[in-house]
Amino acid sequence: MFYLARVVIVIFTITFSCHAENYITYPLSIKTCPVDGPNPVDLNLSLDSDGLSFTTELNRNLHENCTYQNDIDVWNGLWVPYVKPKGKACASLEQTIRPAWERFKSAINPKIEDGCNIKPGSYSLSGFKVGKDEFAIPISSTGKFRSIINLYCDDEQVGCIEAEMQIEEDEEE
């Protein structure tokens, strides 16, 4: 579930029509990608004008020591490496998108009560959106980007999401 939460929040900030500084991001696609670990999180995502919706059946504990690797590439006729942030998933959520993360924990069914410690179970969310003032991720370029987010818990890969987005200058700023 923490994988789910981390991936969902990163995807919000990168792909869900959120604004940052003078830029706006538009989603192009989102999908799961292969996982090398023996016990991956089962995640069903959908994105539409109502926001993000998903269901998952979590069969393991996810906790504050889970880590992530986010390989972000830019399109230049082919995918070229752009930046590769990594670290503790929970700390990253708290630093970059705390208001959205707090709303997410309350909006998911059942609610996440214990910070970043998420117990096994069935979880669902419907129509969740992130506002332009709910995150602090610097965007310093425009173009087409791909983000491949891998989550690891207890030295095991537990999930992978690939998202593509278009970042453009916000003409309203």
C-alpha cells in the first residue's frame, strides 16, 4: 500500500494537470510495469477528468523505510535520461507534497491511520485530484517526459509504474 501511496502521489505531482511555478503538466499515459520481486502490489489505476481512481489488494506491510527510484527521461526523438531521484518514499512525500499526502490518507478507503505504515488489505480511492498549491516540486523544463517509478521494501522490488506527461508553460501565469 505504501508503494501505492508513493506511486500515486508521485504520479499526481508529475502527471495530473497540476501546476508548478509557471508550468502545467498534462497526463499522456499511465501503466504498471514489470516487477522483479516475488510479491508485487496488485494495482488497478484509472485517470479521467474526475481525477485518479484505483483499487488494490495489499498482501504485505508497507512502511516508512520503503525506498523509491524514479527514472525520469525527456523525449528528444528518443528517450534521454533527465534526472533519477531516489530515497525514502515517506520522507519524500512529507517534503514535497505534504498537504496532498494528508488528504490522500484521509480519502482512501479505508483511511491510512498510521503515517506511512500501511497494513495488508483492500484499498480504493475515487476521483482524487491534487491542487497546484499542494506540492513543491521544481519543474525547470518543458517537453514530453516519462517517469518510471520503482518501489522497494525490505530489499525487494514491490511495484513499478510508468507514466508519460507533457509539461508546458502556463500562459495564465
